[in-house]
Amino acid sequence: MRVLVVNAGSSSVKVRLLDGATAGGDDDGFSVVGSVDLPAVAGEFAVATLRQALTRLGTPDAVGHRVVHGGREFRGPVRIDDQVRADIAALRDLAPLHQDAGLAGIRAVTELLPDTPAVACFDTAFHADLPAAAATYPVPAEWRERHAVRRYGFHGLSHRYAARRAAELTGHDPATARVVSCHLGSGASLCAVAGGRSMDTTMGFTPLEGVVMSTRSGTVDPGLITWLAANTGLAVDEIGRDLEQRSGLLALAGTGDMREVLAARAAGSRAARRALDVYLHRLRAGIAAMTAALGGLDVLAFTGGIGEHAGAVRAGAAGGLGFLGVALDAARNEGAQGDADISAAGAPVRTAVVTAREDAEIAGQVRTLLTA
């Protein structure tokens, strides 16, 4: 089965054609035939440009779309029809930029490939069965029941793949391994995975909760929000934009790019040093909390742009987690290329770097759904 994977974001759309002639293997048996990154404006992109990309890549047997929010309705992959599109659109208020981008991708590909089966794969689906203790906010019952307020979690496609691959890399059985997956990119979240199941995660009702991110604050005191709204003249939507777009590393170091933060710290910038200290403090605390949710830890996994390429961040996180049994081999950590076990010899907890492969996860889900 040749699966076209469409990962539409607010500024770009990543299109990758995978060939799944075999089953099993590091990437679920899928080999990459080709990939194209297309520009987008507010999630929209030209059908003509996509048509050119498909001409280069070839005709798929099926299409898999990454959709960020599945709400309470979508707990796994689903074949796309008019009702599914309407249901995805109805969830727009929960993640407007991400949801609009996913819908734009569905519209464009459907126009070009109207007879090709298409499947929506949801980032929230991996967390749909979080234990009630992890999913429930202690807020009024009418909020939870009438407004579907709960912890949804995100990056589920990445966490599912990274946890499984990290277990395999380090000689553990994915069916029993306790893994903390750290998806560190512009957006960032952690996930506690036990035997392939999400047990806890740092993002919640929206992708704003959790660890420090590129331009997002991560978790802040909710009382701060109400105080700002009551005392500063800032409107709620202004506060929301600031927390999404003007916070995180950008607010602390003047840049949301971790590469620039690390370079500035090396050059002696006090702001960059503080930014990294805050980032690592929250990251270590999050990893420890995820470990507590699992009752112990077998594997620590790093994925995403920062997780894969910033050895200093991995070392900084691990350096404060020796009490959990985490220890890195410095040379392996600095020299890691692609998937790698970077654990120190004899470390009771193994640590791995995993190349983010949401495309392979999506293609696997498409194949499973359409061949069941």
C-alpha cells in the first residue's frame, strides 16, 4: 500500500509518499518514496502547487491526514466523509490554527484525488483513554459535562511512535516497557507510556499547558490570567495571544529558536542562560512527574527538532535525573545521528534519541484501518 501522508501546519504542509510493501521493521515496513514541503498561508495552500507535488511523487493507494484535535468524538483513525469533515470543523474552537490547517489539507487533496480513500489520524486519539485521574480537571461538573472540559493531550502520533521505537532501540519489549517520551520542538510535550498506552501527558485542554516551548508559556498560574484580565486592561484574547505567541523562550531570550539560545548562552548572554535554566527546570520536573505516573522508568526518549538535535538540552535534562537512574554517555550524546541509544554503560534507565516519524505512524494507522 502506497500512502500519501499530509501533515498540514499553519505555515507549511509536509507531503510524503510512503510505500508499505512489507510489514514490521523500524518504520512499520514503510519506505519513503519521496517528500515535498509546500508553503502555506494561514493553513491554506494552492491546489496547483499540490498537483505539481503529486506529479513528482506518484499516485497513492490511500491518503492519511494528520488532524490535531479529535475532541471526545474521535478516539482512533477514521475514514473521511462529509460528516467527519463537519465534525472536525466543529472542533475548531479548541485548536483553531491547527484545525483549519488540517481541514485545508483535506479539502485540497480531496479535490485532486476524489476517489482515493482518505483517513484522518488524530494527535489527541493516543490520549483518549487516559486514566480518569490524569484526564480529569478538578473544576465544576457543568464545565466538564456541558463543555467537554478535560485533558486531551497532543503530539500523540509522535509519542506513540517514539515510545515504541525507543523501547526497541534499547532492547525492551514495547508491550511492557515504561517510557517517558519527550517531544521537544517549537511545541513541546511529554508523555508517560506504559506498554504502548498513554498514562499521562503534559499538554491538557489546549496545547498551551505543560513545559516551556518556543513561543508558548507552558503552564502558568491560572490566577495570573484572571488577575491580568481584571487589573491591566488586557482583553482575554490579547492575553491568549501573548501566552501563545510572545512567551516561552522568545520572552526569556529574545528568540524562540533553541539553536540561537544555545549559541547566545555560549557567547555569555545572561538572558539566554536564564532561558535555558527555566526550560530545563520545567523539563526535568515534567520527566519526573511522568515517571511517577508510571511508577518507574525503563526508557527516556527524546524526539522532535530540539530533542533530536540539541545534545546540550538532552545532557542538561539528564544531568538532573540521576536519582531516577538516567545517565548519558557524553560522546554518544554529542555524536548522535538519527536513532541512537545514548545511555551510559550500566545505566539502569536507557536513553534514546528517536527521529520523529509521525508519517510512518499515520501510514501504519491508514493501512490497519483500510485492510481490517
